Amino acid sequence: MYEFLKTLDRRWVFLLMFLAVATPILLKVTFPEKPSAMVMDVFRAIEDLPEGSKVLMAWDVDPASRGELEPMASAFTRHCAEKKLKMYYMALWPLAVPMIQDSIRILEREYPHLEYGKDYMNLGYKPGNEGVIKVVITNIRKLYTTDHYGTGVETIPMMNGVSSVQAMDLIVNVSAGDPGTKQWVQYVATPFNKRMVAGATGVQAPQLYPYIPAQLIGILGAIKAAAEYEQAVIDGYPHLARIATAKEGLRRMGPQLVGHVLIVLLVILANVIYFIGRRRGDTR
Amino acid sequence: MNNRTNAVWAIIFVIAAIFLGWRIATGNFGRIYVKGDPVSVKAEDGSVAASWQTYTKVPPRDHLESGVSVSIPRTIGLWASAILTLCIFSFLYGDNPFYKTAESIVVGASAAYLMVIGFWTQIIPNLIGNIVPDWTRAWATPGLDPEAKADLVYLLPLILSIMLLWRLAPVGGWISRWPLAFFIGATAGFRLIGFMEADFVAQIRATIIPIWVRNPAGGVDIWASVGALTMILGVISCLIYFFFSLEHKGIVGRTARLGIWFLMVTFGAGFGYTVMGRIALLSQRLEFLFYEWLWLNNPTADAVSGTASLIMPALGG
């Protein structure tokens, strides 16, 4: 057994991981989530805004991070829509545009009373990374002469009185990397003392925690926090519990649990094999 | 791999192929149904100036409703997406031509998408639109501000862009170094300011906190105090670990060792988060394959919501 495990082909580990993730998906295994204090800070940052407040929805994402960030983006969108906030979507990543359109489809389907140009708008993507942030924080119209669909921003009602991102009451950033939350903190939240919350991938989240609470109100780190935030939004607006797509993050916690148990077991097993080998004087 | 392992893998692949073949034979998967809604725009005199159809995706169980049809382009997209996902997954077994093909398609499509979107979101509205606004409005962006005037300052970035592209010319490649130097200088300048303010000064300020944290009742908040003390110890010990002007001996050595422990805990947390992220990505792709492509127990399709059946019932639901 020792020899078999010591020379175990990694493809068996991949197969085990596939089964560990696939089985809860097919059996729809979910677990209850209790929002943590950090998630509740993010929730309250949006919940405490008065109706009609302006929120910049900066989606700096791509399809490769969709599994983690789409549940956050959708939950932020639903929460802001429930609160009747004005949503300004923009992106620093070119492949974020389809995900902004996914968020807008949620608004069109579930909140048909909200109107494009009055309640939400899509400023779209601009190349230039943090250069874009540096411009829009002082003059948004310098860079955004039109919205994503080519409509002049001066004809869009919700752009009245918005000359820069400083007009926003809150910045909500969903970030897959650079440019993303770090740059929004560096060029907007810190120098202009703007209130900001973020949702980030697991890889990125540990680098962002030092910004809390002075520069960032809170962050949703990876799918676990996304699921907790979905739960917080559902607790606040129980009718959302009927919408299956409003529980994407919650659904993904089943595979997470089984996958993590498998990883922990494999780490323990690998260590046991290592120590057995060391005791036997096996240096291979 | 030995022969026995090869045989086991062959059996696994044959079972997967049989399952797929059965699903194809029964025909109950891999289609996208849409419902068309007519949209029309009226002219000032009340006549219809333009009309078209918008198509919304509907669950498969609604396929018998009037106006619902199979969307061929979306179905092709679904199959392309599923096949490319499987091609990428095949790398787990080993490098192979399917993986290479999928990888090349991703790289090529991403590059083309980036070029097209950059052209229409930046070069047209922000560069050409500022230099010749009337002309741009006439052929490309009708929504551009009709009162916009030509701003010749934008000739400068145009010239810099041409100089940058000069690199492709057979002679005078050195010309591209000037705009490059400008971009590097400008980027370094504003990145320096950002880091100094947000990552240096603000982070030092965030570390200057009381070790004994008082609760609203006036007593000591033990856990908050432990947290503050841990943070200060972590910052100081990690800084000392990276301070190489003193030999790591005695109190300095012991503090540096504590710094290593803090760093290891940080790396462990980072690894844990990375595992969580990767499992989330895998589960999202498997959800796509199982729910959207194979129609297995999809919780977002009303047809099977609340049922215990593993396989989505035939189209009639």
C-alpha cells in the first residue's frame, strides 16, 4: 500500500476531485450559511444608503473568474435594485462587458420597473487600466463621451450632475486582479476618502485585507463570502429565495465542502506517507 | 502508467462515451430554446421607422409554447463551449492536440476581441471622436454630443500612437522608444503616488492603534486587544525578518523567526483561499456541462425544480 500511495499517479487525484465536486452538484447538496461580521459590513454599506443614491458598479472581471465572482456581481446587483439605488456599471477589463450585460439582464428580467438611463446604465469598458481611474475620478466625461451602446452621456438622465466618480455615494468593485480593487483603493478610496466595498477572488483577497477598515469598508473574499452575502440579501429580501439564480454561491458551497475535505485528507495522507518513508530511510 | 491503470482509465472513458452516446441518442440535451419578442420604433409621424425581434432564452420545458423555437446560433455556441471545456480538461490526462487546439482558439479569440473592443470603445469615441467629432458622428457614433468641438490636443496621443506602431516599420524602429519612454515615465509617476499614499502612509497609520481596546462599557475588549497585539507583533516581526543589516542572532533572530511563522500562516491562508477559488471555478464549469449542456438535474430550469429526478425528464417535463 505504501509503495502504491508513494507512486500514486496524480490523475487519480484529479479523478477523485472530479467526483468530489461533481457529486454534490448532481445531488444539489447545499448547506446553510451564516453571514460573517465582514459580510454584514458590506451588506450594511449598501443597505444603509438612502433610495436614489449613486453607486458605481465597477466590474473588473473576466470569464476565468466567473465561478467565484458572478454570484457576488449578481447579489450586488439585486441588493442595489431592491434598495432602488442608481447603478453605474463600468469595466477596466475587456471581457467584463458580457458579465455587465448579465447583471443588466437580471435587472431587465426581475426588475422590469427599473429603466435604463434613469435607474441603471452601462458605461462599458475603457482600456487604460488605472489611467482610466485617474481620469474618471476628476472628469468622467473626458473619457466616457458615450455609454456602452453609443448613446451620448449628456442625453442620459442619470448622468445629470455626475461630472466625476466623486459624485458616487459608494463604489462597489468586483475584482479578479489588476487593475481592480487595489487600484480603486489607491486612486479613489484613499486619496478622495470615498466609501468602497469589494468582492474579490480567493487568490487576491489576502492582499486586500490590510485595507480594512480604513480604506475599504469590507470585502467578500471568494465563493464562501459570496454565499454568505447571498444569504444576507435573501434574509433582508426573502422573496429572492424563490429565484434559483439568486442562490448560485450558496449552491456552490456543497462542492466546496466535499472538495475541501478531500484536499485535507490528501494533505494528511501525503504527510503520513512522508513520515513513514522517513522512518524507513526511504529517500526516493 | 502500468497496463492495469491504463485499463481502468479506458473503462472510465468508455463509460463516459456510452453515457454521452445515450444522451445523444435520446436527444434530450444540448439545445437552447428562445422566444422572440417584436420590437418597433416609431417615427415622429407615427409610422414604424424600424422593427426587429429580440430573443430571450427560455427553459426547455417551455418548448411547446407558441413563439418558442430552437436557436441554432446559440445551440452551436453551447456545443462549442462544451467541447472546448472538455478539450481544456483533457490536459489533466496529459498534453494532447485537443488541448493545444482549444488553447490556440482561446488566445486568438481573446486577442481579436480585445482589438475590436479597444477600437470601438477608445479609438473611435475618445480619439477620432475628439479630433473630428462631426465626421465620427456621421458614420460611427451617432450618439456623440452634437455640440462637441474638435479638440486638437488629441493629435498628440495620435502622433504618439503612430510613433509606437513605427516599431513594425522596416526602418526607424527606434522612434517607438520615445512614446514608450513617455508611457513608462507617466505610469511610474502615478503608480508611485498611489503606492505611497495607499500602501505606505495609510498602512503605517492603520498600524498605529491602541493595544488595549476598550469596549463601549469602558472595560477591556479582550479579543479585540489580542487581535491588535497580534497585528502589531506580526508587522514588527515580519519587518525584522526582512531587515538584513543586522545579523539574525539573539533577540533579532528570535523576532525574525516569529516573522517567518507569521509569513507561513499568511501563505497557508493564501493557499487555502486559492484552493477555494479553484474549486469554485471547477464547479462552475461542471455546472455548465451538467445543467446547461447535458440537462442533468438543473436547479435553475423550472422543469425539474423541486424534483428528485437526476435526469431531466423528456422535453414535455
